[in-house]
Amino acid sequence: MEILHTSNILGISIPLENIKVDEKEKRDSFEDKTPTKTFPFLETKEGNISQSEAIIYYLVQKHKPELLGQNIFEKAKIMQWTEFANCEIAKCNRSIIFPIFGWDELNKEDYNKDSNKIKEYSKLMENQLEKNEFIIGNKISLADISLFAKIRFLMMFHFPEQMRNKLFPKVSKWFENIMNTKEAVKAYGRTVLCKNPLKPFGGKINKNKHENENKENKEDKEKNEGKKEKDKNQNKKEKKDKKGKKENENKPKEKPKEEKKEKEPYVPGLLEVPRFNIKEIENNPLDSLPQSKFDLTKFKDEFIKSQDKSNYLNNFWTTFDPEGYSLWYIEYNNSANECVTLFRTCVIKGDILEQLKYFRKYCFGVLGAYGGNGAYKIKGCMVWRGNDIPQEIKAINCFNKITLKKLDCSQQKDKELVSEYWTKIDEKEKVFDMPAIDARYFY
């Protein structure tokens, strides 16, 4: 994500090849191309580079070296804050954020210690931003890119609004200025600041399935090496037997029997984002539709800024063009074990919206997580260009699990449905008796 953010700031496009953690064969096929046998890596004309920070440094030095500083001292200061982000802040993420997501078990002592540390670190950044708009001066640098990436989850899940405003208001302003830029939104998606801090998972968790797979792969490798050594000794013995030499050489080797293991159901997670290599549709048919009197862009800007959204919708119905646009109710039909926790539900919802990132300019609406107590639902309401289901919607990987119902703007009940979803997005509000736990505008 940090590399994508950097490339967006540099104004360059990098072709991506997404490789999931559990795609072993695909990972193995690329392993020889990465110098450190790790991912990500970048292919260049000069050779290949691995490790995120090295890739970022290369891209910045090549396309916009001013992000690294104007003089020796400034370069050193930028490297100072970059290392501070990668070493100090990133270390706190492991004990604070990982238990929240269930990626690691909670160590209360480390959690409390690092929670205090990260507050102190944020105060250091606060002092640095006393006279500057950015960490070094009034222009964004590599230090800002790195600090933003490392502190982002803390701002989303750990630092509540009251704490942010009281302890480090300048850091909060700096963070919001970056998160709202088109470069950051394009790389990370919408960043939602923390209202109430999420509590870390306090129970024991199963070892990460990928760690288990790595352990099994290591054991298999050791077994294979042992077998190779055994076969080597056996071949030496066979060579001594001249009569059976030809017979033994032609005899096919038996392949070791592989144990059949049940494959765990895949659960999407933030560790693997961006998981979708979505490309913008060229010559989009929606652009060739007859011109509409309804200005969607203007409506989105004004509606988001409006303090009285219910009243603003009255104007929407008078200006809405049902021939050029259409309204739809959307609901995700989850499997029994999918939307049991809020985190899993939000990840699935986020996956759907991530696949629609190039569809934003053609639509507006709300897709949220509603309900509670282990029974969450993903649903919402959207307006988009045209009167049919567009290609972008049909291309969603779980489209077969999505229910779409076209709404009639002349029907009062459909108007009320739109109003419910578009005006009630606060977690304290209810939409048709279901709490709006995580509802956000998509625009």
C-alpha cells in the first residue's frame, strides 16, 4: 500500500501482479526473481529490487528526488523520521493492532507499554509539526509517506477522537490532510478515523494457517532432502550390482504418497490487500449514454457537506433523472459462518467496495454493516448511471451472492428506503430496526 501511495504521488503507474500468501506454486515461481526471496519486489531495467523501503527509495530517487530532501542535512532528517516510523512505530503496531485483528495473541504487558509509547511518539511528531505543515517543511516528503503508513491503523482503531484532539491535534490535522488526498484514497481506500477504540482479542487463537503451512513446507523439504540422500546411497549400491544395473535404472521411482489434507475455507483479510487487480474499463459504455440533466458530481459534493441531509433529499427528488440514472437496493447474501464477527463483515464489505474503485465517478450511495450479536448483514442503497446493471457490478467476485432490486423513485416506500440508508449512518442510529454499525458513504 505504501508503494502504491508513493507511486501515486510520483504520478507513475506500476503494473501489479497480486500473489496471495497461500498461492505457494505461484510464489515459488517468482522466488528466483526476488533478491532476498521476499515480497514485494520490483522489476527494473537495471535488475530486480525487493523490500518495500528499498523499492520506494528507488522510485523516489528516479522520479522525484526532492522528496528525499534538498540538502545533506534535510536528507538525514527525512531518513531519521523514516527509520523512526519503520522501527519504533511499526513495533508498537504488532502488540496493539495485531491482537485487535486476531493476528496475534494479546500480551497485556506489551499492549499497555506500547500504548503509552505510541502516545509519546505522537507527541514527538506533534512538536515537529509545531511550525511545519509536514514533518520536514511545508512539502510532503518520504518521511510523511512512511509515517502515515505506519500510524494509519492506530488512527483507525486505537486513537479515539477525544484523545487525538487533546494530545496531538497537529498530528491529527496532518494525518487527515494526507488521508483525504486523491493519492492516498487511490492507494488505501477511504480511511475512517476511530470513534471508539477496538478492544484487543484476549483469548487464545489458533496459529496462523500460513505459519502452519510454512512449517509443513519446511518439514516436507527436510523429508525430501533425507530421501534424496537415501536415494543417492541406494544408487551407489545399485551400481555395484552389474547384472541389475540396467533393470534398476529403468525402474520408475515411486512417488511419495501425499496425505490428503482438508483445505481451510478462505477468509479474506487485510494482510492481503490490495487483493484485486481491478482495471478501469476503457471506452466505458456509460460515457456514451445521452447527456442527463442530473449532475451527480454536484449532488455528491453538496449532499456530503449538507448538515440536514433529510431536507436535502427533497431537492434530490425534484432534480433526479430516472431516465439517465437508476436507484438500487443492494444486499449481500452471506453464508452461515461469514458475517458472525463485525471485523469479517467489514472486510467482506471492503472487498466489494475495493472492486468498485473505478466505478465511483458513476455512482453514489451507502453500503454498510448492520445488526449485531453475531448476526450482521451487508446492505445498502446506491444510485448509478444508466438503468441497467453495469459491467463493474457484474464483475464483483461475489456477484452471485448479491441481491439487487431496482427502486422506483415515484413510489413513496422506495423514497423512504433511500432516505433510511442515506441519512442514518451513525452507529447510534437504526435503519429498519438494525443498528448502523459500520455504514459509510461511497462516492
